Amino acid sequence: MTHDRLYRIRSYEPRPDGLAPITAICNQLQDIASGHADALGFGYHDLETGGHFWLLARLHVMMDRLPAYGGAVRVQTWPSGNERLVANRDFLILDPAAAQETVMGRATSSWVTMNASTHRPESPSEVLSTRFIPDRERALTFPAKSITRLKDGEHETGLTARRADLDINGHVNNVRYAELCLEAVPQAWEAAHRCLGLDIQFRSESFAGDAYVSACAEAGPDSGMRTLLHRLTRINDDREIVRMRSWWQTG
């Protein structure tokens, strides 16, 4: 019940420091999760037939280091648990070039099976056929029941969702939300730090043309790294779309 795939770092992914950003890893996680769900018989088309679709509710990624231009990672994933309204999935990000394949990062996620007609979540146990959970150690757990809400943003920027940001369901893609949150981070901070971790909670749908305020502020240290809290708010109804915490290594 474990699925793995090799991903090469493509030429358009690295930043000026030569490393792929954590959002590139998030894209890989999204891709392999979709592929594994297809193989297990509860992928996009399987749920579509029954009038449902997958919606990512939360994603937590922690990297020890980021892959470089010309390199590759091997991502491994498996269903890791069922809860009342969410299905959990874990990931390992491995270095295939190491003599003994080493772990570069870990991630966990929670997914909702959404009714396409009512746009309300339904229990995965009712929507899916038997979903086997392998008996193995979790890759990572969420650090808290929910992400702390950012009340006052120290840094803010205005952004608008593009048509190119939409996913197959017609909503803004989850990795785009992470990128929108990171846009509020000052350039001076990014020049002195490297983002190695994200915990992002998706709170509401949004669509092309929606205008946002992306805000962030420094929070307390965690795991030996500095952290930021983020908030993405839609302007026309003041709705909080995304809540996120990020972990940054100095240097």
C-alpha cells in the first residue's frame, strides 16, 4: 500500500540560491498523492463518478534540507489514518543519490471528501470503499490541533488570483496558496533565511479574480528555527482563506 516515485528537479524550479523551494516539494506531494489514489481506486475520476472530489484540508511539511538544481528526490507515500471527516496521508522525501538512501524531509496531510452538489464534507468511510491503512510509523504529525491565527500582520501585500492558479476543480490550487502566503515575506528576510517547513490550513475556497491581502509576522522559535505566521484574507468579504506557519533556517 506504499507508493513511491522519483522526481528530478526541473530547470525552472530552483531559486537564485540553486535550491528548489519548499513549494516545489509541495507540488511533488500533490502529484504523488493523486497518482496513488488513482492506483488504489479512489482517485479524481473515481470520486467524480459518485459526485465527490478530494479537497486538501491541511498540509505539514518539514525538510532537513532542500534539493539542488540537477538533483532528484524519491517521494514515498501511504494512507496513514482515517478520522471522522478526513483521510490522512503521510510522505517521506528521500535522497536517492546517497550511498544509503537518507530522509531529506517528512510530511503529513489531511483530505476531505467533498460532495460536489452540496459543497459539504462527507465521511471518507462512507464515500470510499475499504481503505487499508498500512501498519507503519507515521512520517510526521501536525504540531497542534490548529494553526494559531495571525491577528496583526507586520508585513502585508495585495495579490489577485489568476486563471492560471486554478486546479481541476476550478478552485485556486493549494500550492498556489502557499506561494501567495510567502509573497508577504520581506526580501531581506528571504535573503537571510531559507524556508524548510510549512503547516498550512485551507479554510475556504477561492477563485480566479479574487483579491487578497497576504500578511505575515514573526512568531516564536520552534525546533531551533525562526517561524512566521501567515494569513491570506479575501478583500471583498474579509474571509480568511488560508492560515499558515512557516519555519526558517538562518543562512
